[in-house]
Amino acid sequence: MTARIGLALLLAAIAAGPPAHGHAPVVQNVSTRSTVVLSDLHMGMGRSATGEWQPTEDFRWTAEFARFLEATGQEGHNDIDLIMNGDTFELVSSEPGKCGGSDSAAGCTETAALARLDAILKAHDPDLKALGQFARAGSNHVVFVPGDQDAALATIARVIASDPDDPFAYTSQSIFYQRKGLIPEAEKAQAQARMASWKQDLKKNPNAPPPDTGPMKVVQ
């Protein structure tokens, strides 16, 4: 009961806010960057060898997607964080049958998931190229938020290959390395993120100081 009363008093104090006297007004810097969130594109296996769409393919809008990215970049002056917020790629039902054999709840192995991802990326090469072109324009960033860690790292590696100066990609890579317990790799990716960020700062300020060259310690 005492803990509940203490929590209630704390919430009441927060709701009341600080006293009106003795505090200068806080001026917040308003960022001009825009954030665009896309999810559930479910890019699958594309078309069959005969040119027909695969029955499980949900994303059939390559031309429209390219125009959307172009229009979004123009409207946001290519100063945009594009968040691909999950289920960008259809890894579950992209091929006939189920992963895990007789155990439908077992899911795909790392090898099977990565093989499916690689096939999907090849099937949607024009869409990935459009994303790469968007990422290279101005100060745009593209961040993928998939669920599977290994598939996520494979996706991030493709993003880095498309735009090796994107600090957000290295930061995402560091996070997933950390989740897998690969601390040296996570620290290296974090250092690469700081270097990429410095390169972007140089475009605005040629005298921007370089980052610390030592690895940033990642705490599990």
C-alpha cells in the first residue's frame, strides 16, 4: 500500500509540472528532418519463370514505389529518415511448404531464412535499387527494422553496400551484433557509425573535429 501511495504521489508531481517561479523557459530546437515509416510491404519471390506473379507475392508495385520514394524525397528536401518498420520481406510464406518440417512452429533455420532473403532481394532488385538511390540522395537515411537477427544483418549489409556512408546503417548493425553477443563486431560497427557521421558533418562544417578513433565499449 505504501508503494502504491508513493507511486501515486510521484505521478501527481509529474503531472503538476515544475513550479512556475524560478525557472527560465526552455527553448527546444526544432528539427527540420522528416521521418517516414513504412511497414508490411511483404516483398516475396516476385514472378515465376513464365513471368506470372507468384501466388504468395504481395508487393507488385515497383513503378509506384519508385515514384513514391522520388516524391517523398522531393517533398522532404532529401532530409528524411525512412524507417522500414518490419515485414519488409516475406520470409514465412515466400515458398511452398513450411519451415521446420513436421513442426510448423519451429520456424526457419538461419540457412533457410537467409536463402529465402537472398532470393527475395534478387526478385526485387529494382525496388532495392530505388531504395539505394533514395538513401544516396541528400542526407536521407534508410533503416530496416526486421525481426530475425541474421536476416536483419544480411539486409543491413546490403544497405551498407548501397550507401557505405550511412551512419544509421552502421548503428543498426551494431545493435544486432550486440543482440547476438558479438561485442567486438558491435564495437567496430559503432566506430564506423561515428566515422560516417563525421563525414556528413564535414559537408556542413569543414572544421568539424574527427571522432574518437578508439572503439566504443558496448555493454551487454
